[in-house]
Amino acid sequence: MWQTLWTVLFFVSITIFAGMSVWVSIAGYHDLKRLFKRLNEDQSEDGE
Amino acid sequence: MGTEFTEALSRTNFSSFDWAIVVVYLSISVVIGLFVKKYVRNMTTYLGAGRAIGTWLGVATMTGTEMGLITVMYNSQKGFKAGFAAFHIALAALIVTFIVGITGFIVCRLREMEVLTIPEFYEKRFDRKTRILGGIMLTLGGILNMGLFLKVGSMFIVGITGLSQDSRALPAVMTILLVLVLVYTVLGGMISVVVTDYIQFVVLSFGMVVTTLICLNKMGWGEIMETVQTLKGVSGMNPLAEGSGFGISYVMWMFFTAGLVSCAIWPTAVARALAMESTQAVKRQYMWSSISFMIRFLIPSFWGICAFVFIMTMAPDLKALFFPADPTAQVVDNLYAMPIFLGRILPAGLIGIITAAMIAAFMSTHDSYLLCWSSVITQDVIAPIMGKNFSTANRIKWTRILIVVIGLYILYWGLVYEGNDDIWDYMSVTGAIYFTGAFSLLVGGLYWKGASSNGAFMALLSGLTAILGLDPVQRLVGLKVVDTDTGDIIRQTMTGDQIGLFTVALTIVVFVLGSFIFPDKPKTIEPAAA
């Protein structure tokens, strides 16, 4: 039972993690661009 | 530690090309710190990145911080010692973090209150004295908790690069790393942390998946399972079995610590939630991060298991060091097993990328923790005492000074602490000084109207009981008696996990009783010191 549980957990997890890593890397990059855009806007408002 | 150990270390695949990869990668971190300094205008941008972090960046940065080198090292140690039974810790992290994501338990209510730190919540909910004591307990537990980071990080670098642990190069490398962290954290605060965490996430997740595939290819899943089964028996699979080193109380402790505390009470994880753009983003972040939280236990444990199998079946020179036939021979610390193993199986180039990512992980853990503890002292101990006289410029200045002071302290603590706990168990106990009390205050304060400030204050103090779980303290007070010749435990009244669970129960009881016996007087609402 434990062998099966750990085998399933391991392979399912690593597969999901691999896919999620690709997605988070791409989507996270877009979030990073938005973050800097907002920080630049805030900085411009402060400068006015 | 002997010529055999030095000889074993020298057989790594780590090359000059790999050193070049490491240097280039780490230089980027410093450049980022210098670049984002211009965005730091107030404490919200310095500590909270302007509360403008989107879901996916939040997942990346949460993972980047929480999947540190120390995490990799202590989990590989668990896998090396306990085999697949150590996987239960990963399962606990997955289940609990996902539930927190679905329900928003603790984290969403905190985000709604728009606090920057947990002790700030203490003042809003209870009173100023609770905030100050909470800040002290948090930093005490937190700084002790990271006391072995530098030491453990150095063991990884020694193991994978073959750098001699006796040479002056190693302390110099560790000092340089700490200085780099201090530079970009002091300058850029949370914005630096977020950006470097993101880069680290990308490199580390790629590296971890590829490394795991290499381990599977070289050793074979079936062979690994069979070897563990043969050499460790059922205790290498079942965490509840006799001889596994775990047991029911330990598994419960893991659901609490690796599960709930790691994601919803530990300040560095909660800091991400407080920086998210909305409560919906917080929930999404936690649901997705549950996979990362599990992976950070699972993959390193697996590497530790692979290191064990490799040493026992493919590397007789290492077997003689880690499991000498002569019972009186000195045994090499098993924390070295995984990095030495990776140094042998990873090809040049990839080993440089993995090492750079691990060192970056090491640095990202340090930057988040240094920022967290220093900001707590500034915001939650000094600021409430100074009141309105404490300007934003002074707060940022003091946070930066404290980052440096704490950095110097952990350099010192890594040299003096002498204890035989596993690293994860040391961290659970030192962290428990803070989180046992914090658990009661957060749950009680957020969900129970009857919680009082005196009950909260008493519960925080009772969290100090957790220190009885530390190995040197246990020996000092007689809770553990050890044979000084063999190191075997002769008698142990309560294990560290049992003391941890006891302390949680104690803080709950003290909090509830204290709230009933000393209820809050009805008060006029005053704005908390921001």
C-alpha cells in the first residue's frame, strides 16, 4: 500500500509541478511587467 | 575529517565552467538590488512591494522563498535517514496548504485587515503590549531558527563543489554570499526579493525537474524502491512503523508545522499573502502553491533517498565514510550525502546551473528572512515605543541597520551552536517558540470575539516552553540522557515533536483561560501605529 501511495504521489506531483513551473514562469513574467508598470506610474505621480 | 573524505569530495564533476555560471548568476542579483532601489519610497513599497503582486508572481516568489537551500538539505537528510517514510511530510504540506487556499483560513482575514506584519495585527486586535511582546517572540524564534542556515549552506557547497571545508576559501565564499544578500536586500527591500525570487524559481524548478529525471534514469525507480525496502524494511516506507524515526505524534506535528505553520503562520509565507493584490489572489496563490510546498519536501527527500541507495550500492568509498564497518570510526555527517551524490551524477554545466540556483535559493531565503525579522523589530517593537516620532525615513534606515546586525549574528551562531538534532527538527523547535503562541493568537483573534489581550499576552509567553525540545536544552534539564561514549539515547522523557504538540496545547489552554479570567474592558478604538 505504501509503495503504491508514494509511487503515485511522486509521479503525479512531479508531472504537475513540471507543467505548473512552465505556466508560472510565463504568467509570472507578465505579473512582473505589471508590477514595474505600476511602480513606475506611482513614481511618476509622486514626481508631479 | 580525513584524507578519505577529502578524496571522496574531489571526485565531483564541478568544474571552472560551473564556477563561471555561479558567478554570473549571482552578479545578476546584486544588479537587481541596485536597479530597484529607486522604487523604494515608503514602508509599503519597501516591505510590501506596493501590494501590487499578481497571483502567478506570488506563486513564484512564495516558492522561491520557501524552497531554499536549507529546505533542500534538511529534506534530503530526512530522505537519506528514513527512506520513503519521509514522504509523509510532503503529503501533509500538500493537504493543509490546499485547504488553506480553498478556505482562506487565517490568510484572507489578515489580508483584509491590510496589516504589514503579524504583530501589527496583534495591536489592531489586542493592544500595544501584545504587539511588542509578539514582535520580540517572533524575532527571537526567527533569528534562532535561521542560526544554522549558513553552516548548512556551507556543507552543500563543500559537498557539491569539492571545495575543501578546511581551507580559507570556504569561509570567504560564505561571507561573500552573505554580503551579496545584505547588499541587495538592504537596497531594494521586498521588490528586490520578489524579482530575485522569480528568477530563482524559474532556474530552480527547471533544474530540480531535470536533476530528478537524471536520478531516475541513472538509478531506476524500481531499483530504488527495492533497495530501500531491502535495507530499511517496512520502516523505510511507513512513517507510523516502529523504527521509522517518526510515529503518530511526529506525523501530527508535521501536519501542524510542515502544513499549517509553513503556509499560514510563518511570517515569510504570510508576508506574501499580505502583499497580494486581493483576497481572491491570495486564495489562488495558496491553492497553486500547495503543489510547490509539497514539491519542496518531496523532491529533496527523493534526492536523499537516491543518495542513500547510491552510497550503499554504487560507491563503496562513500559507504565506508557514511556507514563504516568499524563502529568506533568517525561517521561523516549525513548532510553531506546529497550534495556529494549530485556532484557525482550531474554533468558539468548542469551542475553549475543547479549549484547557482541552490546558492540563489540560499540567498533568497536569507533575504526574505532578514527583511522579515528586521522589519518586525522596526515596525512592531521600536515603532510602537517611539510612537509618532518615528518617521518613514528612520524606519527604513533602522530596518537596513538591523538587516546587517542580524546577518552578523547568524555568522556567529553558525559557529557556536552544538546540537545533534536533525536540521528540520532544530528548525521546528526554534520556530515553535514563535508559532505556538502565534497560532492561538491568530486563530483566536480572527475567529473568536471573546479573545482578550491578557489571554494573548500569556499565550505568547507560554510559547517559550517549546525551547525544551532542543537537544542541548533537553540534555541540560534531564529530559534526555545520552551515553557520552556511543551517543545512544539512554532515556528520553519527551521527544521534540511531543514537546511541540504539548506547547501548542498549552498556549491554547492559556489563551482561552486567560481570556475568560481577564477579559478586555470595553475600549474606545484608537488607530494602531502603522
